[in-house]
Amino acid sequence: MRLLRKSGDVPKRSLWERVKDVALADVAVLARGGVSAGSLEQLERLLLEADFGVPVTLRLVEAVERRAQRGLVKTQAEFHEALVGGVDAALRAGRSDPALNVATAAPTVILVVGVNGAGKTTFIGKLSAYFRAQKQRVVLAAADTFRAGAIDQLRVWAERTGAEFVGARAGTDPASVAFDAIDAAIARQADVLIVDTAGRLHTSEGLMEELKKVARVIAKRLSGAPHETLLVLDGTIGQNAVQQAKIFTAAVPVTGLVVTKLDGTARGGVVVAVHEAIDVPVKFLSVGESAADLVRFDAMDFARDLLAED
């Protein structure tokens, strides 16, 4: 499965195709075993446009320049491998293990957070299908009680994926729903409990306090929980995703990132930028609308796809 798929009727040119056109225009310089200063400047611009962010962009450009000075970048293929290797290294720096944390004794509790419109509830449905495919018993908890529609949407995903469902009426205290869901998961001998939360603007202090309360109640009810707190980010919003990530990680101990909507953007560098900014591993990419469109993250696969030829 391609990690970054094209969408729409008009094909989008890949980042690598644009790099070849602009940054490698001076073929004579490249052939002599170097990369021109102009090419490096253009490369820097293209990486910034692809939402890698300033710190990662500067490191990638410096890494390419060092390899060129050592005579290791004499062809387009070598230039390509230098970039792929740099992206892979950036994603493997710091906390980068994409494996999910699993409880020593079931259930594993996964808290899912994020802003409105990021694709959080759809991701939960896909994650439920992922666990169900492994024959695990799953409970979905609708702790987003601010909107009746969110409760209904999660119930539909539970039915579709064969998961069990715990919910309450709109307006119920979200923390109490999470508490009751743990009781239900234990009683039903579930392997995994996935707790949805209200999509909230990261600038809303009141809603962020409510999120903190949900996390505290879960931790009090079950030692070690939540075992994962996954932050869902919209991959199309560029550097705004970095700011969102910083604010959420200041509120709750985020353990993993999920980036959605990467099927329709050429700005996949934001995945690298967010990991760089908050030192949290990327665990999943959501690349479409169906339950099967969920990809376990692999740094090298992502780097090669981001810099694919087409």
C-alpha cells in the first residue's frame, strides 16, 4: 500500500520530481562531485514547502551537503538516497518505536485525542478493525458526549467492526463514561478498550481541562492506564499540526501520533516535523476512508514513499 496516495483527477507531482527539476538543474556541478549552493537553497525551499519545518529542513540540507563534500553525491540516485536516508534518520531519532504499548494484563486501554475534523472517530473505527482482524475482543467507549452525532457515529463503527460499545446520553460527564467503560471491558474480558474523546480546539482551556480529567480518572480506575494516548492530527494543515501537538502533549502524556488524510496532500513532511517537535513516535498513518486504509508506521517505507518517483 502506498503511504501517500494521489487523489483527484489531476496527478500531483511528487516531491522528488520537483527536487529533480529545481535543485538538480545544474547537472554539470553534480557530475563533478558536488551540489551547487543554489541547488541547496532550492532544496531548502522545497523541503519547507513540503512542511518539514525549519529544524528538520536545515539538518537534511546539511546532511546532503556533507555527503556531497565527501564525494558521495555524484548522481541523481545518490542524491535521492541521501535525502531518503536523512528523512529515515530524522524519524528514528529520539522516541521512535512505532509498536503499540500493551498492558501486561488485559484490557489495554487506548485514549484517542485530537481536534475537531482531524478524523479521530474514523481512525478509532479503523483501529477497531485492526484489532478485530487479530481476533481480539474490542470495546469502543463514546466519551465524546458533547455531540449526540459522535456517539451514534462510534456505535456504527462498533457494529461494523464487530466491537462492543459503551456509551451514554449526550451531556453525560465524559470521565464517568470512561470509568464505566473500564468496568465493562473488564467484565466482558475485552482485550482492548478504545476511548473516544470530544474533538476539541487545542486553544480551549476548558475543554483541555476536561481531557485532563478523563485521563486522570482512567489512571485511577486502572493502574497503568491509559497504556496509549494517541494524538490524531490532520496531515493537510501543515505547521498548524506542530502547534496542536505541542499543546496536547502539554495537557496529557501523549505516547503516539496518528496522521490522517495523507491520501490528498503533497505536504507529508509534517509527519517528520511533528515527531521532531514533540519527540513522540508516529504509530499509524490513515490514508483513506475504508477500514483497511490504516498503515502501521515504518520510517524507511515512509521516507521512500515521500520521495517516490511518481
